[in-house]
Amino acid sequence: MRGILLILILVVVLAIGAFATGLLNLNPVQEARAPTVAAEDGKLKVKGGQAPKVQVEAGKIAIGTGQATVAVPRLEVRPAGGAQQQTQQQQQTQQQQPGAQPAPAQDGVTTSDATER
């Protein structure tokens, strides 16, 4: 019973979301009329009414690809203590020598601006 109630709540929430975002639009075409009921000679006489007619317009969702420019953060590893001075010296040496590969620090960690794609 709880499962059915949960599914009904989910359907109602999705329907509200579809209306709120404009994904689903309902336009009434024909109004509803209630049936007429009359009691004659101890019997009920019912004359049929009319169900409403509604035109439903559904939005479209398009999925595609495109190009975008994304800023990639720079990663810099700074060892603690005295190893920091040695790392700064290595970076200065690399800046003076263009095209040189980054040298590993004492703990085997390298610093670089390069990113993998």
C-alpha cells in the first residue's frame, strides 16, 4: 500500500514539474456538462452530460553536443618544511630552461601546469 502511495505522489510531483516548466500545456476545447437527473413516478431519469475535451501540447527536449571553454584549475604541490625551498629552486631552474620536463621532488611528487585531456 505504501509503495502505491509513493508512486502516486511521485506522479503528481512530476506532473506539477511538467506544468511549471512549460513542458506540458493543456488547453480546454470543449467544456464539461453535468448530467441532468430528474425523479418522475418514483424512477430516476438521467440525461447524459458531456465529458470535457482538452488539447494537450507537449514540449520537446533536445539533447546534443557543443563546444565550450572551461577554465581548468592549476594544481601546485608544496612539500612541508625545508623541502619547499628546494622545490622553489627546481621551479626557477625549469622556468629558465623552456621545454624542460618537471623534476621529481624528494617525495616523488612533481608539479606541473599540464592537464590530461
